Amino acid sequence: MDPDAKRAAVLGSAEKLFASEGYERATMASVAREAGVAVGTVYRLFPDKSALLAALHRRLEDQFLAAMAEGWAAAERPRERFAPMLAAVLREAARRRAVMPLYALTSPLLTGSYQPGARMIEAIVAQYAEGVATGEFRPIAPHIVGPVAHAMVEGGLRAFMAEPTQTRLQDVERELTTLFNAAFLSQP
């Protein structure tokens, strides 16, 4: 296996084991066995289990950032971008729903400088600034709009995870789009 494939195998195995056995019960050795690599390989990639957990959180955040970017690029005008962006993020959550509880439960265990959601908030602020520059979004302080928008989406994701049906997903998407438009758009 090349180094990238080893890293991907370790991350995939860790996610699977952390989700099925629990973070505390899973070991670096069990992750290595599941990934089909030597324990030393796991430790070369990640010095300890907390570093492995942080890497999993970063990877998930990368997946959500990619979904946000895809949705944001789907419409020409900023005011038309909320719906496709939210739809893309919710699709990603639906795709990953089996492991989403793992991330919610392990966020408090993260140590060091990595803060879950911080890069998503930065992306929201940058996207929002684009809409403000066009006059399509209300000017709201970035230190408020980023965390508020992120919390709104996170709340919608929690509602979907509590009842992970297609109907609930559509309801959450519709309601979040309505909320975003009411809260953030300038008057037409």
C-alpha cells in the first residue's frame, strides 16, 4: 500500500471501530488489524489515539467543506446559493449518518489547537462577505454571522439525525432555507 492508501485505510478503520466499539474501547492495535497494516504504521501516521481522532474530525470537516463549496457554486447570485448549499450539506450528512453520532460524542475529547467547526465557520464568513459585497446580504458582524449560521445548520442536522428519513431531510432543508433567507438576505 502506498502512504496515502495506508492513511486512508487507517482513518476508515478507526472511524468504523470508534463508531461500533466506542472511542475508549477501540485500540490502536485493533485499528491496525482492521486496516491491514502494522501497529507501527498507525503510530507513524498518528502519534496517539487522540491525534487519530482529530484527523477523523478534520476529514469529516473537509467533506462538509467540499459539500458547502459545491452547493455555493451551484448558483450565480449569492442570494440564490443558500438552498443548494444547504441541500449539499444535508446530502453529505445523510450519506454519513451512520457515523455522525461518533463525531458528536467525541468532539469534547479533542485536545490541542483543532476546534471542530472552526474552518466551516471561516468558510461561512467568507461566503457571507461575498453576499454583503454584492448588497444581497445584510451586513452582520462576521464574529456573529459565522457561529450563528453554523449553529443553525448544526441544529438542522441534529433534527435530521433524530429522525433520519427523507421527509425529515426535506423539511430541514426547506426550513433552513427559509430561516437563512429571512435572517440574512437584504430586502429584494
